[in-house]
Amino acid sequence: MEALCRLSGLDPFWDWNLTWYTERPDLTQCFQHTVLVWSPCIYLWTCSPLYLLYLQLRSPGPRLALSSLCCVKTAIAVILLCCRLVELLYIYALNEDIHHNVVFLLGPLFRIISLVLAVCVIQVERLKGVFSSILLFFFWLLSVLCSLLPLKVAVEQIMDQSFSSDPVRFTVLLLVVLLQFLQIILACFSDYQPDSQSRPTPGCRSPLQAWDLWALRPQDCSTHIMEEVEKTWAERHKETSMSMEWSAAFSEKSRLLQREQSRADLRLLLLRMTARSFGLYFLCGSVCLLLHDVAMFTVPQVLSLLLDFMRDSSSPLWKGLLFAALLFLLSCLQSLLFHQYMYHCFTVGMRLKTALTGLIYRKCLVMSSGGRRQCAAGEVISLVSADVQKLMDLVVYINSIWTAPFEIALCFYFLWLLLGPSALAGLAAVLLLFPLNGYITTVRAKLQEVQLGYLDGRIKLMTEMLSGMKILKFYAWEQVFQRRVGALRDGELAALKKSQILYCVSLASFASSSFLVMLTVFGVYVLVDEHNVLDAQKIFVSAALINILKTPLSQLPFAISTAAQAVVSLRRLTSFLQQDEVKGDSVCRLPHSTDAPAIEVHAGYFSWSTDAAPVLSSINVMVERGSLVAVVGPVGSGKSSLLAAILGEMERSSGSAKTRVSAFGQTGADIWTRPISCFRM
């Protein structure tokens, strides 16, 4: 680049005497015509392929119509393209020796290609259903920022030499900056177009109702989320069924080992399914968190430079203004990036919760009778209300598990550079807290299992009470069941109270850690050497670093506790999803035929689970099409079991069962006019 600038007759690429050690800072002509011109173009060329790949991989939303906002954005981009083309032709016409003006020609050429790419991105986003573009927003913002210095130079030339000295270049530059700034304003507006399902804002005309809410985005709807999840789940279920059939011929110990291996594979499947469905979106949030950490650790360094400026009376004023502006911009950037990270995390958590809830409901519909006996309704309610929420919380705080140690290490590294080996005293104070919190996390995980056990029992008992309320009132068992529910509730509250007390101890230890670190570091620094003096720079910068240390120290115990609770919930969830399902081959469902019987069972042996003894033996049933059959018998003779076997809700160990059901049922009048056949159990 240095040689390229020298070929075009420009000064060197960088000159500290011109940029930093001066009362009026400026950038070299080489830097202005290369970095300031090429930076927005390189940003767009680098990020556009990744962004277009992301749009291709994500499920597309509804195609947006060509709105007025999209037309205005496209028209302004085309006008900017024409301006850059005029600039290129103007430069080419003024310079006869093109070889010595390569830098001046490359700038407009790169900008023209970038604007063509920007127009393509606008249209691709419209076709993919993207309402607003963060990629183009930062492109226009970077373009305006890189145009400020050339605009300043142009204004100075106009004031010194008048506008008529170079009217074409001045006009193009002013028009380009104005249009780019207008593009930034337009990029702040969403290109959302209401469809037939969405509704306008109800405002204050009446109280909000359910039908006043806006429609969800397509990617947030449960239907869209469950499509990919059910596809992955179906593939896994097929593989697991084949492996379980293969292991059925072996001993009981082998089957138990196979079940444990299948349960571990199921946990891996859930994690892999989550990563494949939501990983890319979650990765975008993680990038925001990394940029937030970079801005957070830049603040103490800029603060140190500002304190140096205040101590040096000979420093020019513009340096102090620059440092103060950087502190303000870094604080705003931290807030923006952190809230974007939290938005991505909560969105992924909500989608994960939707997917897991859908899997639980699906499992309830296809679970076999043996599985239903092992999983009560109270446990299912507990899984949906408590365990799924724990996994959602893990998504929000999982990044703190690896970023917190990284942030702690960086804080102590900068403290070492500032205060020397005295920073190790603060590190020792922090390390003393980890064994305590590790023990607290282990105890809280065990208490959570106890609490969820009480919760399952209480919900199960309440379900039984509500379903058998008539019997309960008839025998006056209210006080007995009230005491049983109270005992379960007391056990649940006792476990929850112990867990929260331990959590408060953990939070208090880490909340006071910043004060302990500051006291230890400053005390050791002053005591180890009498020449160590705490001046304003060391105190303020160290305090800023230790305040940064407070965030990871407070988040780390909560993240570890959430991870431990999520592991317990994941274990309970996999145990539920591992239950046996109704086999589709228990009953052979054939297409409708007018000549064959509607229901045909020959020498059927049926049981409620694979390992249980047959409940129905040697069943032979044939029901002709259009006939009305009544199944009669005493209580417990197997009437409901027979109907369950015909529906395919029981395991068929031998024999055959076939059903041929018409797509259109018959009317009640048609049925009751037919003779009744009786099948006695």
C-alpha cells in the first residue's frame, strides 16, 4: 500500500507527527484514499457472503411486497451508484496518466461494486422476508463515518478557495454524504407489512384481549419450530427401535445396559437437535457478547489515557475530548451489544422451550400403557412447568460459564500490569470462594431432586383428588388428604428454603468479593514496598477493573447453579422421553374394502407392556362392515382392554389384528336400524 500511494504521488501511509503529535491532528492523504475509502467496501464484501448464507439456511419468511420504503432505499442506492460513476469518469477525464493515479481510480470503482452488492442485498432480503437489515445499517453508518474527514477537508477548501474551484467534486461529495445519511435513517425503519392475520394496535380504546395481539414471526411459531424437531426425533426413534429390537434377544443385564446407553444417546440427541435448530442464531448472540467484553475491557485503558492527559498540562485539548468521547461511545456500545445478546438468548430460550414442550405433548399422545403407569400426570405437568424452564434459563446464562473465567483472568492480568505481583493477593481472595460455591452447587443439585420429587407427588395426589372428588366427599376424607398434601408441601418448601439459603450465601460471597479484592490488592500493594504510592491513575483504573470483576463473579455462581439444575432437569426429561411408545404394527390398518370385514382379530394375545403377561388370550373377533356390535361382561372381564387392543394401544405378542375403517362414518340413524350383535366377555 505504501508503494501504491508513492506511485500516485501521495505522502506515506501513516505519519505520527501529522496525526498524534500535533495541535491540529489530521490523517495522511494515503490513509484517506485507501483505508477510509476501502473499509466500508471490505466490510460489505466480507460479511455479505456469510449473511446471504445465513438467509439461505434459515427458514424463509413470507416474501415482502415491493413497498414504498424498499423502493426509496433502492432508488437512493442507485443514485449513489450514479454519483460514484460520475466521480470515476471525472477523475479519469482529468488525469491523462492513469498509471500514476491508480489510488484515485480504485476508490470509486470499489464503491460502485459495493453499491451494486448493496442493491442486490436489499432485494434478496425482500424475497427472504427480512423486515430490516443490520448488515446494510452498519454499511451506511461506516460509509458516513469514513466520509466525515473528506467532508471536513472539502468544507475547508470551499471556505479558502470558493466553491467554483472544483464544483463537480464538491457537489458529488455533498450529495453522497447526504444520501448516505438518509439511508441510515431509512434503515432504522422496518419494512414490515401487516398480513391478514395481524391486527392494528388497539391503543387505549378498550382493554386488551387475546385477539388484539399481533401474529408471531414465522420462525417463532410452534408449527415451524416443531417441523425440524419432529423430523430429527423421528430419525432417532427409528434408530433406537432397531437397536432395542436387536438387544431383545440378549439377557436382562444387556437390555438394561442398552437402555442406559439409549438414554445417554437421547441426551446427546437433544443437545445436537438444539444446536442444529438454534445454534446459528445463538452464535450471533455470542459474538455480540464477545464484542461487549472487548468494549468493556477497553474502558479502563481509555480511562488511563484520560488520566494521563489530565496530569500532563502540555497535552493538546483535542486528546482529552477524544478520550471523553471514546468513553461515552464505549458505554453506549456496551449497552447496545449486551441487550442484543440478551435478546438473542431469550429468543433461543423461548424457541427451545416451545420445542421441548411440543416433544412432551407428543410423547403423551403416543406413550404406551406401561409408560403411562410409570409417568403420572403430575410428573408431566412438572416437566412442562419446571424442568423446561430450567433448560431455558441455561440458554440465557450458559455463556457465563466460559466467559466469566476468561474475564476474571483478563482483569487480573491488567491488574498485574498496573500493580505488579500485588494482584495475586486479589486472585487468592477469589480462589478461596470457589470451593465454598462448588460445595453449595452440589448440595443445591441434590435439594432440587428432592424438591421435584415432592412436587411430582403433590401434583399426582392433587390430580387423584380432583378426579375422585365424589368418593372423597362421600367418605369424608377431606382432612386426611389435606394432611397428605400439607406434608408433601412442607417437604417441598423445606427443600426450597434450604436451597435458597445456600444460594443467598453464594450470592453474598461473590457480591462482597469485589470489596475483598480491592481491599486485599491495595493493602498488599502499599505494605510490600514503602515506595509504592497509590495515585489517582492507579486507584481509578484498578477500581474500574475490579468493578468489571464484579460482573463475572456475580454471574458465575448463578450460571453454575443453573447448569447443575438443568442437568437434573435434562435427566428427568430424557427419562420421560425414553418411555415405551405404542407400536404401529400392533394392528394392521388396511384400506377400506366393501368385501372384507371392518375388524378382524384371529388368535390374538395382547398385553399392556412388552414384559407383562397377556391380558387377553386367544381372541377371535370379526365385525362385518356396517354392523353394530355390543361388548358385554362383568367388571374386569376385559371389555376396555379389547377396545384398546383394536385401537392399537396394547402390545400384540402373537396372532393377527386387522382393521378396515371407511373414511366417512355412518349416521346414527343408519346404525340403529341395523341388528345388534353381542360379543360376551
